[in-house]
Amino acid sequence: MLIYLGINDAAVNPRAAWYEDSVRYKSRWRQFEHYVAARSALRRLYVSLRGYWQARRSQLVHDEVPITPGSVWEAASLPPDFERMADEKVQAYRERLRRLTELARSFGAQPIYITQKRMDGRLVEGEWQQIVGSDGALNTATIMAINRGTLAFCRETGEVCIDLAEKIEFAPGEFADALHTNPAGSAHIARFLAGELGPLLCGAAGSRR
């Protein structure tokens, strides 16, 4: 089971309610609330608008920050409390990763975690830069922290990780925006993963013979 993750997790509020706890029907009233909410057009509109606003605030909306060879970069800095914020996100993320691994294994699958990268922030000789008009430095630094959490989790648990974010070099013309690849970028990912997965799959096949 290939699990390509990180970007959305970097935007998750670490203090948000644990999803599984939030949907458990702990009472008849909770069941009734869910029944009404699941069939309410107003509730659906509210949830859609809330999700859009959260995505917009985290710059996860399609085409919000276009990436082109002519994109203009500016110097940037991280918030003073970035390390604390990032650590809080990573700790909550690792708990979700543990649960995700349990679920994948319960399906009889082996999870293979693949890190992601953004294209609106970068480190140049130790200094942060971001595309003008974006929060690319903060967003990129956060997903880098999430990726380190993924790799640490795999080292500790023996799960398989492919560090795409570190190993692959994308060109500006391979992204439609800061997050989403165009067909050329997707083909680049496919070729890269084919090379990474080949030895893993061949080894697994050989062990069964």
C-alpha cells in the first residue's frame, strides 16, 4: 500500500479532536445529531466552506501559488517559536501514523510511506526564501519537519519509507502550483518510484519462492 503523505498533515491542527473519537456514537443523541447532519444541505455547505477556508489559510488550494521558471523569490524567516510548533505537529502526526500503520496491516497490506515536498519555499546557503505572496518558507519548513517524523517512525518501527522529498529534484515546469504536479511532474514521480519499488518488490517475490 503506497501512502504518499505529509503536505496535508503539515496543515493539521495538532490540537484538533482525534477523528475516531469524534465520530463514535456515544449516545442516542449523538446518533440523532449525526443522522441530521448527514442529511442536511446547510450542514454540508458549512462543512464545505470550513474545509475551503482551512485549505486556503494553509495555501493548499489548487493554483493559489503558481510555480513557473519566472517565479519571483524573496528572503523570509521562520517564526521564533517554529520549533515548538513543529514539534507539536510532528508528535500528533506520529500518533496518526501509528494508527494508519495498524489499519494498513489489518487489511493484510504492507504500508510503504513516501514523503512529499512543496515548491514555494527553499533553503539557500542556510537562508530561507519563498515565492513572493506566499508563506512558502513556513509551509516548506513544516513539511520538512513532518518528513523527518516519517523517517524517524520508519527507523524505529522497521516500516518502509521512500524519501522522495530528499531524493527527487523537480523542475519548476513540473508543478502546476506549490503542491500539485502537472503530467510531466507526475511522470517524473512514476519513474522515480518504479526505480525505488523494483528492488523491494523483487525481494518480496523472491522471499516467497
